[in-house]
Amino acid sequence: MKPSALRDPWAWVLGLGYALVALLLLWPLANVAYQALGSGEGQGVSIWSNPSLWGALRRSLWVSTLGALGATALGLPLAVLTARIRIPGSRLLTALATLCLLSPPFVGAYAWILLMGKQGLVRLWLESAGLPAPDIYGALGIVIVFSTQYFPLVFLLTRGALEAQDPALDEAARSLGASTWRRLWRVTLPLALPSLSGGALLAFVMALANFGTPMVLGRGYRVLPTLAYDLFTSELSTQPGAAAGVCLLMVAIAGVALGLQRYVAGRRKVASSSLRRTEPRALPGWRGVAATCAAWGIVLGALTPLLTVVLFSFRNTEGPVFKPGFGLDSYRLVLHGVSRAIGNSLVYSLTAALAIAIFGALLGVAIERRKGLAAKALDGLLLLPYLIPGLVLGIGFALGFRGAPLWLSSSGAVLVMAYLIRRLPYAVRSNTAILAQLDPTLEEAAQSLGASPARAFVRATLPLMTPGVIAGAVLGWVTAIGELSATIVLYRGGTATMPVRIYHQVMDGALGPAGALSALLLGATGVALLMVERVRTEQV
């Protein structure tokens, strides 16, 4: 390293970033790859000839593909409606859609049990009316949860692309006599295809990696994440090569999906030099009412199961059976029986959020300001946590930190580390987006007046970055506090968290306490979204 580089604080920050990635990402993944391919035990290799793997693969691809298609079927119309038509309460509608995305997936699965399970509210109503009630367990229930959970990905990405389109294109098509539907299919949607495909494939990847929903609703419908978990827990005393082999397959599929999305997006690159943006217009009469009802119907329909969880958390219960009347018994039972899990969730997620805020700010500045090959390479490596399923990373942590010299696999520290690396990209992206809009001459002016680079950053740039730092930390916290897939393989007795307790309560039939804990998690998610929205509004 050159002497000038030694005096550059951002060079040291980049080095710190590489150390974090090496320790918390590459090392766990290397352990997974070693157990799958080179452990010498033969388990990682033998899994490829196991029929259960290929059955789980087919089922995973099936429900993930249907879930992505369902998310597209919900998200695309909502994006078109909100981007082109003035919908009353559109900001609230967007916040509620985001709540559907950020709520823990297994909570949505539990909500559908309350609605369509053996004693579900809707099932009992259908049966009393003499109507057939579909079985929510198995592929149908998993696809429904995936669709209602991930449609905001398609909605938010596609709406952003639609709003950025040059309205002159649509006006030109209209002047040539094209109908509304023809303009939509021949002009609007082709231009938005990169964002639309990105949202759909991101929904596919997240559905493929989802552990909680298939575990709660599967009832024997085994997919790749549940197969990996079963293999890992059953082989924990030996070499878990078979589970590592399944994890390696999940990573490969996610990588192929990402490559496919980039190929689709690369084939149709759209750029516009227009300063105009497409503004939504008011629709008069019944068409405006129909558009508003359709937009709000999609969001409220997806949100109804979560509201059901909150409602049922106040129902009186006796074991797995709900009794008439409402009360706070479930909350009292939760606060007395699993208070340690609540405390663990708060401590681990807040600690991770603090680390995410610090490292996200530092790495965001280093990547945006340095602009060199090292910064670009680190930026690319920080995209990997988006690609790696949480269960894969959790198994990698369990393998990588179970022995000398750290022995962290049975401590709460390993959970904080897993949350940090999984959610750090949120903060880095949030900060680089803000820094791209800030003129670096602010720091240069401070340095010209005698301030050191570090002091110039703290006094000139950091105050302007505060909204991005807060938003990244809050989003990191709300996703960390609801994390199940990595936690389920890393927790040990005293380090159990709220998602782990909810999962076990649902599986054991303790629906009342599960509802109370789920309502607390949803409340935390809602408060976090309000905080992010307030920060964003103040920034604007």
C-alpha cells in the first residue's frame, strides 16, 4: 500500500469491508461448499442421487414459479393503476403494501391457518353454507402466501419504471389512434420490462429461499429449504454434507435466476432525456371508482390475513381451540412465558441495527467516493447477501463458527453477525443513493480550510446522510427482528427469539400465544415503516 493510501481513511474502510465480507460471508459459504463437495464423507455427493432431492427441487421450482406469477398478477395491475391514475390515499396504499412485504413470511402462513385451517374462520363459514372449502395445507397455501407476500416487489419496481417513462411516447401512440389497451401492451409495458422482470425474478428468488411458509403450511410438502433443514438437524452430530449439498443447489438456482434477470434487462435498455415525468390523472365517473376499488382491493386483500392475526391475538383460547370472547390472556401468557425470547429479539436486532448503521454509512461513503476497482468489487460482493438464502447462510455460520478459534455457534453473537451481513446491503444501498446526489466539493472545501478527511466527512457530509443512515438502520432492524430462516439453525435454548417461538407455537398448536407474538412483530414492523416514511418526508 502506498504512503498516500495509508493516510486515506476510506482505503482503511474498504479494507474493513473486505474483512467483513470474508469473515461473515465468504467463510460460511466456503464451509458449505466444502461440506457439499470436499468433506470426504460422501454425504454431499450422495445427496445428488437421492430421489428426495429431485422431488424437493421440482416442488420448489413449482411453488416458487407460481408464487412469482401470482405476485406479478397482483403487483402489475396495482403498479399500472397507481402510476397512471390518481388513486385517493396512494401514499397510505404504498405503505400498507410495503407492510405486506416486510412482515415475517411465517406470520402470513399462520394467518391463513386462522382463516382456512381446520377450525379457520372462513372454512367454518363456507362449511356452514354448504360450500366446499379448499385445503390450505400444501402447494395451494404456500403459493397464496408467496403471492400476497411478494407482490409489492413487482409493484414498487414496476411503478417506479412507469413513473419515469417519457409521457410523449404514450401521447404519440394516442395521436396515431392506438387504444388504451394497445398503448399499454405495445408501449408502456415493453418499456417497463426490465423492472417488471426484476421484480418477478426477485419474488421467485425470495420464494425459493422461504423456509417458514413451507414449514408451517407444507404438512409433508417438502421443498429445498425444509429438506436442507431436516437434513441438517438430523445430521448435526456428524458431517452435514447432504444439507450443504442442498444449500449449494439453492445458491446455484438463485444465481441462474439473477443471471436470467440481467439478460432480460440487458436486451432492452431504455433511456430518456426528457425532463417530464408521467403524472397520474383523475378518472371521472364510475371508471375512477372502479380503479380505486381495484387498487385498494388488492392491497387490503393481501393485508386481511395480517389483520386477522391481530384480531385473533385477543381471542380467548384453550390450547389449539379458540373460545368465545376476547381478552388479554394470550398477551399475559407471552409476557410471562417467553419474555426472554422478546428480550433476545430486541437485543440482537437492535445491536445488529446499530452495526448496520455504522458499517453501512462508512462503506457507502467509501464505495461512492473511491470509484476504483476495489470499491466496485466490494460493491458487487455486498450484493451476494441478496442472493444467498437465509437458511444457507445460517448453516454456513453453524459450520464455520462451531469450533476453534471462535466457538460462536451457541452464542447470541453469531445471530447478530448473521443479521448484520444479511441486512448490511440495505444500508449501503440507502447511503450510496443519497451520496450520489451530494456534491463532493462540500468535503473538499472543508479540507481546503484545514480539516482532515475524517473531520470533513463528520462535519460536512454525515449530517446530510442522516436520512439514509436512519432508513437503512430501521429497515435492517425490522427485517432482523423477524428473521427466522437463519435463526432457526443458529439459536440454542437461551438464545431463542420471537420468530423461533412463534414457529414452535404454531407447530405445537398454541395459536393464542403465537397470535400475540405475531401481533407484536407486526406492530414493530408498522412503527418502523412510519419512522422510515417520516424520515423520507422530512428529507423531501
